[in-house]
Amino acid sequence: MENSTICALASGMGGAVALVRLSGPQALSILKHLVCAEREFEPRKQIFCTIYDGKTILDKALVTYFQAPHSFTGEEVVEFALHASPYIKGRLLELLCQLGAVPAKRGEFSQRAFLNGKMDLLEAQGLCDLIAAGNKSAHDLAMGSLDGKLSERVNELKQQLSTLLAQIEVRLDDVDEEMTPLTDEFIRAELTNTLSRMRALTDTFSVGRLIKDGLKVAIVGVPNSGKSSLLNALLGFDRAIVADACGTTRDTVEETLEIDGQKVILTDTAGIRDHALDPAEQEGMRRSRCAMEKANVILFVQDTSRKPSAEELALFEEVKQQKKRIYIIRNKSDKSTSIHKLPEEELFTALAVSCKTGEGLDSLKKCLIGELDHAQTADGLMISNLRHYESLLRAQTELESALLQLPEDAGGEIYAEHIRGALMYLKDLIGEVTPDDILGIIFSQFCMGK
Ligand SMILES: Nc1nc2c(ncn2[C@@H]2O[C@H](COP(=O)(O)OP(=O)(O)OP(=O)(O)O)[C@@H](O)[C@H]2O)c(=O)[nH]1
Ligand SMILES: [Mg+2]
């Protein structure tokens, strides 16, 4: 248990009510000081109190006391629901510090909850992601982690490996060889089973990540093909300037769109051609190429009413070099039904679209969210955090080494060594053996007051 009592504003900007949180052994005594009366605070009951600043009234607020260990942090906790004036919030925090509290560091409430066994590391990180989630899919993903489903799965994997390890170890100690030995076949079958369950989870990472951060889509093409029109049509409002002239868009224009609860980040780019008119267009084209490199998906916009120019064919080759998911957008389908094919275009999906009539836009949206559809485990569990991915991958590598590199009948001890390694990584994932400095770094990425 920590000795210090920490305080922080737990609510965000705006709104009429602000929440200040106080956690630690002195929480209740500090509260009693502020209400200037010997009153009793029944745990988990909101009480309407007058908060004093010396002899003057600072605010009339709703106060809740949570008795240790039945609180978010597992410590004594007091929460103040105040009128959200910047003065009241700031002054209350000052008073709390004068009475012995210290300002909480980022994520310190969560870190204390973790250290007091209120949640494991996966759940704590789920909580952090939940607060940051800006759309339904990211929210569902974070919830899976917060409500312990992910921890449950990792614990099952841990359990499987621990049971196997115990079976091996007990035989290693059995010097009189009274027990039936484990066959190599049995050990391998068990390891293969755990490994495939582990892989099912690691395989969800790339899509999990996209769901959390959003699918980055770059709209690329030669000038005047209708890129900005496509951005506007997908968004449903006029975000970028559209004009007849070539080279209208000079800078990249980024906008976030939600399609069926999924986050998609669209970037309209300056048309790329051989010769820029001026340095600004040159810089715009450089930025177009950057956007293309950062994107997960590229929409190559073509004006189907025109035969592709040499410049356009060269750009298509450049886009292909990116080795990304590419959709060919045959734009301006209202103007022409002729199809001018691009080299090797059968390797990609091509869609007839008209930004003018709206034709093909729904199909395009379906394709985009389809990019986020695969790679879920059967029960919808996914991982999206790089640290989780790396720990799982390391555990997986241990099992793979045991299965692929060891000769048949390698002997229990050597299997045991790999299983112990894999178990270490799984324990690190849940935070059971994670060193303090690493924990400090993880929690410092949380938001203030959490
Ligand atoms: N008929 C028709 N015209 C379109 C369509 N999409 C775009 N246009 C027209 O094509 C011209 C160029 O459109 P933009 O969206 O500005 O093209 P862009 O690719 O962004 O051009 P730059 O920014 O210069 O690279 C405008 O006159 C648009 O109205 C379409 O689907 N049908
Ligand atoms: Mg444009």
C-alpha cells in the first residue's frame, strides 16, 4: 500500500460538473477538514456537503466516500462532484495539497488499482483504451480487454502450459521412475494445441490495431481525376475544393469518417504529375507520396472518360510498388461507360464510381470496412496493443522453438525450459512479473486523473 494520498481532476474539459478524486490513507481525514464538521460518511453514499476554504464557502458539492478496499484503487477514496468552475476545481486541488495530498501522476490511480490487485495489466490498459475510444469498434475492443475477457483467454493459455509443465516436472523429480512417462507425442500435441490458440490471438493484432487507430486511406491519382470530389462524396459534405483546373489541391486534406461504427481516416492528396507548376505544387506532390506511404489502403482514382496518359500509367506503377491494398476507382462513370484498363489491374479490386450521381460509393464503403472485418477470433476477441502483441509473439516463439527445433524425444527438461520461457512472457502480459520501471512507463501513458 502506498503511504501518500493523491489527488487529481478526473473529468475532462467543459460540462457543468467536475470530478476531483482523492485516494490514499488520508483521504477521509482530509475530507473531514474540508467540511468543517464531525460528520459521518457512510461508504458509497453520495452526500451533499458544503466545502469550506477556511471560513468561506468554496462550493456545495456531492461527495462520495469509498472505504478501502472497496474502491477503484483499493485504497480510501473520496470523490468530489463540484460545480465545474475553473476556480473551484483549481482551489480545491490546492486545498487538498495543503492538507497533505500530492498531485497524482498520469495513470497513478490505475497503477494503484493494479498494485492492489483490483485489475490486471490487460484490464488496466483496456480501461485506458476505453477512454480514448472514439467509435463503436474501438469501444468494443477496449471493453473486451477491460471486462477481463482477454485476461481470461491469456489465463487459459497460462493454465494449459502450467499443467503441462507440472506434469513434466513431476516426472523429472521421479528418480525411481514410478510414474508412467509422458510420450513425446503427448507433449507435442499439447504444445501444438496451445500454440494454435495463441496464434489465433496474435493474428488479430494487425486488424485490432487498425480498429483502434482507424484505417488510413489515401486518395491518390493524377490531377483532375476527381480525388477531392471523392473525399467530399464519401464524407457527405464539401470538405475539399473541387474545380475544373488541374492542380486544384495543393496540400493533403485529412478527415475522419465513421462507417458502420468503424473509424476510417481519409486523406485527399494533390494530384501527381510529371512537372509541377511551382514549388508549392512540388511540395504538395511530396506530401501526396508521404500520405501514400503512411496509408493502409490506397484509392487510385482514375477518370474513366479518358484514356490513361503515360503519366497516369507511371503513377499507377509507383502506387503498385507500395505493396498495399489498392482499389482502382473508375470515377466519372456517369460520363462514360468505356473501361480503360490499367496494367495488371486484375490483381486489385476496381469499382465504377460517380461522385456526381453517387454510384458505387456504397460498394466502396463496404470494401473499406471489409478491410477491418477479418482476423477476429471466433468469440470476437482481439488484441490491439503493441506490448501485448510482442509478449504473445515471444511466448509463441518459445513454443515454436520447442516444436520445430527440438529433436524428437528431446527430453522433458528441455521442453520444460521453453514452457517456462513462454509462461514468463504470458505473466508479463498480465503484469504478474513486470518490472516496476516498465509499469511506470505503461501507466505514464494513461491520461491524468485516471
Ligand atoms: N461528371 C463528373 N465529373 C466529376 C466527377 N468527379 C469529379 N468531377 C469533376 O472533375 C473535376 C475535377 O475534380 P476534383 O475533385 O477537383 O479533382 P482532383 O482529382 O481533386 O484534382 P486535383 O486536386 O487538381 O488533383 C471537377 O470539375 C469535378 O466536378 C464525376 O464523378 N462525374
Ligand atoms: Mg483535388
